[in-house]
Amino acid sequence: MKKILSAVLAVAMLCTCVLMFTACGGNNSSAASDASSKTEAKELHMATNAAFEPYEYKEGGEVVGIDADIANAICEKLGCKLVIDDMDFDAIITAVTSGKDDFGMAGMTITDERKQSVDFTDPYTNAVQVIIVNEKDSPVASADDLKGKSIGVQMGTTGDIYVTDIEGAKVERFNKGADAVLALTQGKVDAVVIDNQPAKAFVAQNPGTKILDDPFENEEYAICLKKGSELTEQFNKALKELKDDGTIDTIIKKYISE
């Protein structure tokens, strides 16, 4: 009888552990069933590319920025610990679909093409794609002038997607937006298409470059998750609460002045 009672108690304790850690998700769906991996079950892994200031960038070896702060706020609401995995931008969706990371957040625009691979949360901010050129003797004065020109982009971004269809354009793809802007200053490309906020940082760091006045494309940023993930609903609920209480606006204003 003592052995039977001990076995029943052990099963009950195991079930309790599983229930306690299921809500946080862990690094993949199987983590919830592994009650012995309590540390892993408390973590949510975020795939990002920390070269996209002010959304994500490195400061003192730590990934900081708008997306990092919003992700932290979401994880706090879910009672989880955030772990950020830095990688090339075009590796993020693969990391999410393979289960290596729980979600991707990297100034990522909702597109029909990406929807074929991942699910998206509700948008958390709006963004604008712009064109960076050299201030002197640039052959590009507007989006119409990009036809037949050499255009630098960060690989896998919406800037990459948008310019691919421009008539006669030669698209030069780089792992980092900063590398594309460097190529511009060296005369290797005629223009760079990238998000407005990182563009401001790049122009500030590279005298002699400027952002054209007319926006190239308007878009919305959201968080990507594995198709069918139960986290999508939880993230949307957390995002709504963070929008309603002003947390997201506060985070954005911390990094982007009016």
C-alpha cells in the first residue's frame, strides 16, 4: 500500500509540474511534456537580427531596442524569461518554423509570402521604407529613378522584396543594412532601400548621405510564430494590454523622438 501511495503521489506531482510550466511554452511544444526541464520551460526564445537600430541592436554586448523591450514586456505578462538569439535576418523564419526559436521579432513586416511559412500576431507598429542616396551627384532623386540602377538592401527584408521587381534594377544583397550603406558611400551601389528608423541612424553615421523625402513604401511590423502555435493568441492578448495601458507607446518614444 505504501508503494502504491508513493506512486500515486509521484504521478500527481509530475502532472502539477507539467501544468505549471505549460503556459510558458518553452523552446518548443515538446518542452511542456518534459517536466524535468524546468529551466527550459520558463524560457521563450526570440530570433532576431541585432543590426537594425532602434528596433534591435547591441549595446555593451546586450541586445536592446524597441523589439527587445516589447518582447520583455510580453514575456513578463506570460511569466516567462526572454532569451534573445541573434542571427542573420534571413535565418529568422527558418529558426521559428524549425522550433529552434519560439518567435521572431526583428522589425518584420507582414507579407503574403511570409504568411505561407509563419503566423503573425496583430501589428504593434507602423513603419516606412525609404531610399538612402549620396548627397552629391546621385542618379536617384525619387523612387522612379531606381529603374535600371544598382540598389543595396539587407538580405531577406521587405526592402529586398520590394526592389526585386523594379525594372532593370541590379539588387545587391548584404547581411547587414550597415554594409549596404557602406557600399553606397563607396560608390558600389546607387541607392539603399531600408526602414526609415535604421536609415536615420545610418545617415547620422555616414556624412554625405541623405534620405529622400518621399517614402518608398508603408508597412506594418508584427511578431512571427510557428504556424498553429498556441502562443499567437497569448501574444495578441498581451500586445493588446500593452497597447491599451500605453506601454508600447512609451517604449517606442524611448527610442524614437517625435
